[in-house]
Amino acid sequence: MMNYKELLKEIITEIEKANSIVILRHRKPDPDALGSQIGLSKLIKGAYPEKSVYVIGDMPENLKYIGDMDEITQKVFNKSLVIVVDCSTPQLINCPFEVKVDEVIKIDHHPNVTPYGKVCYVDTTAASASEIMAEFAFDTTTPFQMNREAANVIYAGIIGDTGRFLYPSTTSKTFALVSKLIQHDVDLSGIADRMITKPLNVNRMTGYIYEHLEVSPEGMASVVLTKEVLRRFQSNDQLASLVVSVPGTVEGILAWSLYVEQEDATFRVHLRSKGPIVNHIAQEFGGGGHTLACGIPSVTQAQILEVDAKLKEVVRNFKKD
């Protein structure tokens, strides 16, 4: 069992020893990846204004409202303490430089299937990595102090990973921390508007999903967004992530898969569930994530049938139980 107080002390000790700090997260970021990454950087800068703190990685256009990324050189990276947030496995780290995973600090809330780092802080009871950052800030034994900028990005991360508090990962602790966050002038309506508002072309793609959704008798659904479909709706892989939850609005569906074709003709896979545990399927194909929300970076067209067969079986067994 992890001693979170001791791990947090270790993290603070490492931060205090470093003059330069780089914070990373997973590829193809979501609001929580960015909220925890940028939020932690603001907490560190607030506590240690003399330190250089950088956040690097790809930044999707539709999430730029959360914050900006920095650009650094290999030289700066090499002399920095590296912290990786919201990233369960080293293969998913988004960084232009080679990362020595045994020397980083890992802070995450996903199942710790692939432990890495010299300090590994993983709390799977947290609804998001951003929630962990809020805990750090409101822990009176730490030098961190919540501020308006940190509160806004951390809040965005929390509501992103909890589906605006609708997902079962949301706990009383989540609400308790958010009640403290909003005391720091969080733009509740502005962030909510950014979260729920989608471009017209993405909304039209939602109609395509409803029309082409394949639903099995068990209650498993699947849809494939090919490159041709993405072009038709002037969309891309990142925008497709905005419609992952759409099949879950259909009555009777317990779990679903959404496939997005990549430039190399493989497919990125999103798996979601309303009860059946599905992350072991993702792990079988080189992916991972939460028990009810996970993904696979890449499968072939032939493997789509394999993934869906396993998903149907999981739903079937869930209904038996």
C-alpha cells in the first residue's frame, strides 16, 4: 500500500533540489492531462518563483483554452528534473526528447500496470490527475498554494475526466476539493461552455455515428470513423475524441468501441462502458486506461473484429452476472 504522505514529501524534496523542471504527460492529451500538467507547473512556480518550470508536448487546437506549451532545447531538458503526469505507461509519454523513465517522477491516477520512475505516486481512487494536484495544493503540509490560474486549469481537468461529475469515478472527495477550487475565481460557465460546445462539423459527425452505429443483441455497440469519413466532416483524430461518448446516449448500450483511422491506415481505439470492465481488453492490444474508459493507440483493420468480439463477450458475461 502506498504511503502518499511520504511519497509527496519525496516529490517536494526532488523539486526543491532542482533548478529546472520539465513536466510531461501523455500523447494526444485530454483536459485532465493538460490540467494536471499546467496546474502543477503553476503550483511549483507559485511556491518556488526562482525555479524554471516548463510544460512541453503537442497541443490540440481545441484545447488551447486550457493553456500554452513551452519550447525548450535538448540541453535544458537534460539538466532538468522530469515529472510525468497522467500517463500510465512510458510508451505514451509525449516528449520530443528521449526520456529516462527510471529517473522521472510519475504522478498518475490510472491503474499502475506499468510502474516507472524513481518516485511513483499513483492514486487510483482519484477521479483525475488534476484532482491529485488539487490535493497537493490544499495539503497544508506542502509549500504549494492554490491561485486563480492553477485553480482554473485544474478545475478544467477535473470536469474533463469526470464528464462534468457524471462518471462513477466522481467521489465525495472530488466535490470537496472542487468546493475549495471555486473559491479561487474559477470561470465555471466559461469552462463549461468550452467543454460542451463543439464545432458544427463535429455535431454533424455525431449524426453519422447514430446512423452507422452497429448494436449487438447483448448491448455492445461499435462504429468506425475512416479517413474518408473524417475528411467528409472536415474532422481529425483530435476532434473525433469529442464524440466518443455519443454511443452511450443510446438506450440499451452497455459498452462501445469507436475506431478512428490514422494516416498509416491503422485505427486508434476508444473503449467505453457503463458497467462491464473493459480495460483488460485495451491492455491485451497494447493500450490501457481506466476500468470503464480506456483506449488502444493502434490496431489493424483485422484486429477490429477481435476487439469487438472480446467486448461482446465481456458484455455478455456482465449481463449473466
